[in-house]
Amino acid sequence: MSEAMALVVVGAGPSGDRGPAGSLADAFLAAGLPVLYVVQRELAEAPLDSALLEVGGVQTLGPGELVIGMRGQSAFDATPLDALLRALGIATIVVGGPLPSPPVSASVTAGELRGYRVLLATDELVVALGAFLRAA
């Protein structure tokens, strides 16, 4: 795997409550790094294609911005997330979403078990990493 990094926002779509990861998504996209939203399929808001997400599809919102439907306890359970990250050459993931959140915690653990370097998007990390990405 390369040194590439991606933001995985769990439990919230691009217009939902993304928690501390909200402003970080903008910094990732501006730096040309991917942002993947893993949303509760039954709570998918417009402009998301709930039918596509229901069948395990991947919706593209824009360059580097993808949405998949959550199918289990973590963002990795029965979703194409791991395959997408590997296809993009991602080695490090920043996991964010509304905190505290069992799906965010489960996604951190699931990512580590799959061999990714995982960072949790806390308020402190968002400030530091956001500043770094904007300066790059």
C-alpha cells in the first residue's frame, strides 16, 4: 500500500451531522484526497440514491467523494469499503462521524484489523490535520 490517506465519515452523509470530521472533509477534498461517506441507508438524505445504497452500490458525488450504505456494525461490514480503499492505494484512514458513536468505534477497530493505519477524527486532530492539508 502507498502512503495515501482517505477520510471515512461514518453514519452521516455530506449534508448530515458529520461531527468533527465535517470541516476536515472540505480540507481532504481540496487536497485531492478521497472522502468516503458510509451512511445509514434508511436515513439517506437527498441527493443520495437510497435504492443504489440499499443494494450495496457506490454513489459518486463528485471527484474523490463517494457514498456507500452501512450494512452492519462498522463501515467495513458487508460493504465495498475495503475494496475501494485498496483500489485507491490507501494506507491510512481517518475515521470520523458524530461522537460518541458505536459505529465509529467499530469502524476504527475494523480498519485496524484490516491492516490500515487508523486515526480517529477528534476535535484536536481535525484542527491539526486540517491546517496541515490546507498548507500542503
